[in-house]
Amino acid sequence: MVERLSDEARSRALKELPGWSPVAGREAITRTFTFRDFNEAFGFMTRVALVAEKSDHHPEWRNVYRTVEVVLATHDAGGVTERDIRLAEAMNTIAGQRGGI
Ligand SMILES: C[C@H](O)[C@H](O)[C@H]1CNC2=NC(N)=NC(=O)C2=N1
């Protein structure tokens, strides 16, 4: 079972994650991605879904047209873990490649 990161470790990790910030009132991290259009947004979600399924670590997310609002936490650990940090990094990489703005 993975350990939740301390407040300090979480802040340190967030500094290395462009666009991500803490969620108020909950141990989780969030980023809203904006794409050129729905096709780009859904393409991003499709690619992320494959990574999520492969690693058995899944996002909470909401798509409205060309935006994707993501919240990451590890429910089993009651906070943010290395698994969330890794998924956030993967999302940033995938969004970059797909022209996320
Ligand atoms: C049984 C299965 O491993 C768990 O339910 C996994 C699945 N995906 C998950 N994803 C996320 N984000 N947090 C979890 O705690 C989690 N748990």
C-alpha cells in the first residue's frame, strides 16, 4: 500500500508540476487543461485513460467542450501519493504533445 505524502512533500512535488495546485479542503491535486477543441480534449482523455488503466490509478475528471478538469488523489491512502504525482506528470506530457494550451 502506498503512503500519502506529507504536506511538505506534497508542496515540494507540486513545485515540479506546472499547472497543478492543491485542492482546498481536501488532500488532492488539481489542474484544468484547455485544448483547441473537443477533439483534442477527448484525444487527451483517451490517451490518459490507457495510462490510468495500465497503472490501475484513475483520475476524477470532468470534460466541458475543450476543457478537462482533473482531480487526483489516492483514496486507499487518504491523500496524495507518488502514484498521483506520476499520473500528473504523464498528463502534462500527453497534454504537451497534443498542443494543450
Ligand atoms: C482495487 C483498485 O486497485 C483500487 O480501487 C484502485 C483503483 N484506482 C485508483 N485510483 C485512484 N486515483 N485512487 C485509488 O485509490 C485507486 N484505487
